[in-house]
Amino acid sequence: MTVIVAGDEGSPRLDRVLAARLPELSRSRLKALILAGQVSLSTGAVRDPAYHVASGDTITIDVPEAAPPEPKAEAIPLHIVYEDDDIVVLDKPAGLVGHPAAGHETGTLVNALIAHCGASLSGIGGVKRPGIVHRLDKDTTGLMVVAKNDHAHASLSAQFADHGRTGAMERGYLAFAWGLPHRPHGTINAPLDRHPHARDKMAVRPRGREAITHYEVQESFAGRDGKPVASLIACHLETGRTHQIRVHLAHLGHPLLGDAVYGPHFKTKANQLAPGARAALEALGRQALHAYLLVIEHPRTGEILRWESELPEDLSLLREALRAAL
């Protein structure tokens, strides 16, 4: 669709101009299209609904075809580490999106699970996210548990909401971070909310939701000058906010290696790495974060189940390259 701004729409805001000129699209739909980068001017895509347009501007709106109401089964290989009639525990690879969304309507974990579990998974916890009770970012690897029936979904959802405060639930992550924290272990208690200017990011904000991460340094790695340039940190979650570990470690001054969202200003630190470590980091192409530990109470038997996952190959190569610089 193309709209030429007449200047009489009542507001210069992009979203309001489009709402006035395209009544067939709801305001929420227009906002979603803007945030998804589907709306552009001659200068390129505009992702800010409040952007001010001028009379005579030509706005192009790329409206995707309507997505199917339910995700379709897709034969995507999964690394299953445990499965019974109630749950599936898998080791998620990097690059796999959890559930269908704008820009990722297919090729997701949900599509793979529907193919793996069949009709039994349909609708559990919602049509768009059947069986999903927690999330890992697209480029974060590691352990996830999925519910196969409503009873399991309710039990696991309650455990994740409690985050081990009163039960056995435990989630552990291994993070490669820039620098070395002053304390070998500690707790980051900093509330999180949407970033005030970048809606796809999270930020530490005073009025945000409670967010608590416990950390312990496992290993430190020296740079070319012999001083610590990076560290391997084990993080355990007491809450489960979006991007929690990534934001909390960046807030501490130690963003994740390879995190283009929360640590772009640390790119120059790569010059302090030995050539092999620098090459391993460039090859990584993602944030260096792995969900290595998952402990839950089985939703039907009450048995305490524990799984651990080794570092995937790309992070294992990164660790060996960082060690070699010592």
C-alpha cells in the first residue's frame, strides 16, 4: 500500500496519519507493522509510531498476507533429552525461534513440536504457543521443557512463576562476559522494563518488574596484555524476565560476548583478544549464552528431575580459544 501525506490528517504522527488514511487496518495492526519494519519512507524503514511525517511524504506499507490461524507441523529435527506422556525436554540450538510471530511465521520450535507430538499438543497453553511454558532467545542455546497436556502445562507454569522460591525449580545458564566482575559471586537485583526508546530492548528501570539474578564466576581469561579480558559466569535465575541475564550483566558492566543488542560498545575489546579467540568470537555470531541446567518437579509423579547440557560446539570452541590465550 502507498499513502501520500496530505497534511490534513489531524496529526503529523506516522501512526495517526496511517490510521486516518487506512481505516481498513486497525490501529494495533498498523502499530505492529511499523514496529516490524514494514512501513517506510524514501529514507528507509521507520519503526517509531510517533515519527513525524511531512506533507507530501510518500509512505509505503508492506502488508504481509494473512498468516494461517494455527501453526503448521514442520519436520524440523529436535535434540530430545527426555520425553514421557507429560513433558518433552529438549536442547535448543541457536537460531531456533520459540513460537510463530511477525517475521517468523514458520520454522519455529512450535512448528517442530506439532510435528513431533502430533495432535495431542494442539491448543495446550494457547493455539499460537502450544505447550510452551518458558522461553529462550532465538540465539540462546540450551535446555527447555514443554508441556504435552493441560495438567503438565498448569504445573510447569506454576513452577516457573515460583522460580524455585518454594520448590525445586532451578534454571542455570553459562555466560561468557566481557571483563571480570569485582566479586567472584553475587546477586543482581535490578528491576526490568521495556527500554524507553527502543521497544525491542529491555532496560533496568526503577518502576520495572522485579528481576533477580545470582551469579558466580567460573573462569577468567587473559587478553593480549595478560589482564582479564573476559570471564565465564554461571547465572541462576530467581525471576524470569525477558533478556534478564543479558541486561543484568550489561548493567553490571560486563555484557555478553557477541551481544549486538546490549554490548555493541564493547566491540573494540575484541582487539584485546588473541587472534584465535578473536576469530572464534567472530565465528560465533550470537550472544554467548547457554542454558546448561534445568531442574523441575515432574508434574504428575512429583519426582525431582535434573538435566545438564554441555556447551554447544561454538561456545566450546570459544572457551578453548580464550584459554589458549593464557
